[in-house]
Amino acid sequence: MTNFHLQVIHAAIDNHGFDPAGIYCLITGKSVGLASVDEIEYVIESHKDAEQAADDLAMRALASMRPSMLWNRLREESLDQMRLTRPREVMAYLLNRLMQPLANDKNALNQLSLNKNRIHLFNALQSADCNSERWHLAMMRLLEIESKLSLKPEESPITYAQLLAATDILDVLDRLESWHAKRVEFHAKAEADAKFFAANPGARRAFVTAWFAHKPKSEAVVKKESKQQEQNLMSAILQELMQPGIHSEKPMTQRPVMPTVKPAAPRPSTKMPARFGAKKAGV
């Protein structure tokens, strides 16, 4: 390896914070392999500037990230076993899920930034004490949040920037305590409401009907109605300009609408006589 090769590798590590010669896990950010030597040499030799070659290598490393085999075959008992044998990988997985769920839509640029944050987060977890009581409490909170508390990315109380800037990552995880308590309370209320509506289907129907009757209008609906009102106003102004005075005239009196079909003639009665036979004289 020449001096230029070493210069490129060190420039990539200094600028991006990770070794561009590695392949990293898309789930945890842990290094799971090495990039091809031939590809690294090809990229370095295709650039004359060390900074450009370093950036190209870093982008290729981020683009080559993929889940490792352990996370591809995640079983029901795997997290409990890996929590003891691979605590940092599990913590990185749970934190990444908290701050950016895997099902969330991401474009290519956001994906590269997310991959870089996951690598940095796993490197930061390397210095944390995974045998302390604070680590255990944070792990249990994250496991409960992941299992049943309906994660949404905008509700995360912590960010990658806060975690990566902290000298002790467990200090930031302590902020989960109050947020975790609120989420547990919200989940308990939602579960109680679900049980009530399951036992009282009439109340559920009444609630849904009342909700849609008094549901506040969304911004899209308000904008659409405002735009329709503007269009109606412009149409009225245009109509007034084209036919002036049409709106000042008195409306014509409407005549009663005559039926187009004549009523049917009365049919003769088909009532049968009460008695049969000839009527006697004098009776």
C-alpha cells in the first residue's frame, strides 16, 4: 500500500469518522466485513486528489451497508439471547428503531446520512458500560417501547446529535424515563378504551359517529374550501360583468307545475251484491 493509499484512508477516517475499507450492518452500524481490495485500489487510482478519493470511498462504504445474518434471521427468542451476548448491538438496534423506524420512507440521501449516524452511534456505544444498572434500565425501557408502545419517528425524545455529542451516552438515555412513563400511561388508557368498546359495541358506534360529526377539518380541507370560495366569487364577478343587472332583477314567479299525465277515469264498482235471486213483488 503506497503513501497515497494511506493518505486517502486517513482522510476518509478524519472527514467521515469511520473506516471506508469496511462493510457495516444496516441495522446496528457495526462493522461486519471488509471491502474488496481491488475496488479500493480502483477508486483510489481513479482520483488524483486524496480528498475526492476519500469521499468516494466513504459513499461506497455507506451504500454497501446491509443487515448481517443475525438480524436477517431474527427469531422470537433472539433478542433476549443477544441482549446478554451482544448487548451493544441490541442497544444500537433499539435506539435506531426509536429514532428512525425501519419502515419509514427514506430517500437515498437520507439513507446515507442515517447509515453514517448508525455507524457513529455504535462506535459511541463501545465506550459505554453495558454491565451497569443504568444500562439495564435503559435496555428494559427500550424493549418495552419497541414491543407495544406504537413508535413514531416524530415522538422520539432524543436525537442522534444528542447521543453523539454526549460524553456519557447513558446520561442521554436517562431522558427516556419521563417520556417512557407518559407512553406507558397513554398505552394503558388506549388498552382500557379498547376493552370498553369491545364489551360495548353500541358505545363504539356512537363514539365513531360523534367523532366524525365533530371532527375538526384538516388543513387540506380548509384550503380546498377557501379555494372553492375564491373560484365561486370570481365566477360571480365574471357573470356580473358579462350580464350586468342580472342579479338585480326580481326573480320570476314560478307557476305551479301542471301534471303531464291526465288522471285515470274512475272505474265502475265491482262490488258483488249481498243477495242473489229475483226480488219479490211488494217486498
